[in-house]
Amino acid sequence: MDIEWIKPAAFFGSIVYALIGVAIFWLSFLLIDKITPYNLWEEIVEKQNVALGVVVAAMALGICIIVAAAIHG
């Protein structure tokens, strides 16, 4: 039985990589929010723009997949 994940180095390495991934995702979301001509949060939350919500969700998944591939590979 392989218990490689129990080792402290592997555990803390996973935590660090997860935090780096979340930080990169958040920074890229803020960058895309600045590039767009309107406030994404206001459009999605206050004005209930479902189409924009779907586009932002797809963008978020794309960024997450890229970050995960960069960290994993």
C-alpha cells in the first residue's frame, strides 16, 4: 500500500501549489475584469446577466484547466 500522500513534504507541497493556483486564477480573473468594458461582478450579480455568467464560468474553467496543467506538468 502506497502512502506517499501522508508524507509532510507532499502534503505541504500540495497546499502550496493549491494556493498558487488560486492566486493565479484570481489575478487572471481581475485582469479579464479590467480588460472588459463593464464591471463583470455588477453585470452578473446585480443585473442578473445569465449569458455573461455562462461566459465567465467558461473562462474560469479554462483558466483553471491551464493552471492545473501547468502545476501538474
